[in-house]
Amino acid sequence: MVAILQPGQALANGFQQLEARSQFLSVIEGRKLTRMGIELDVTPSGEIRGRAFGRPVVGAWNWQDGYFCRDLYWGQRNLGPNCQAVQLDGRTIRFISDRGTGEFADLRLRD
């Protein structure tokens, strides 16, 4: 399930913006990103791998100008590149597409 979010709306709910690559790495390193039907590893070396709804997920990421920029495949489907704002509220990490102006997905951080 993906909800539509207006820019700036997410911060009102206790989410804090992750501005730097080092902040992001301190949050994700050694943890899986999960949600019903989804389990992903996002590695410090720039890899994305895991499974979503029975299909493999593979891709790459880097940090550019305060955004998580990824290029991703879900099974055979190329989801293409997208730079996303990243926010954190406890063990929930939120990725907001299109540099924070698009739809968002919340995932749980699991050790």
C-alpha cells in the first residue's frame, strides 16, 4: 500500500529528515528493511538486494545532494532511477519519491 503525501506533510508526524549519507548509513547498516511481503538489504557499498512479493529485488544506490538515489529492478521489471527523501521515526524509515514530492513507502528496520 502506498499513500500519497503532500510535500512537508511527513515531518508533522514525528519523522526526521535524514540529510547526510552518514546519517542514513548509521540507520540502515546491519539491518533489514521490511514490510509485509518485502525484505531488503541496503548495503553501505551501494547495493540493494532482497525480495518483494515473491520476486527478487536488485539495484544500486548512492547519496546525492541530500537524497537517496536508486536504480532498481523488481523481478524483470525495471523501476528505473529515482532520488528520494528519507525520513526516520523510531524504527520506521520513510522513502518519498521524486525528491520528496511524490508517493511514500514506510518500511520497518529489523536487526
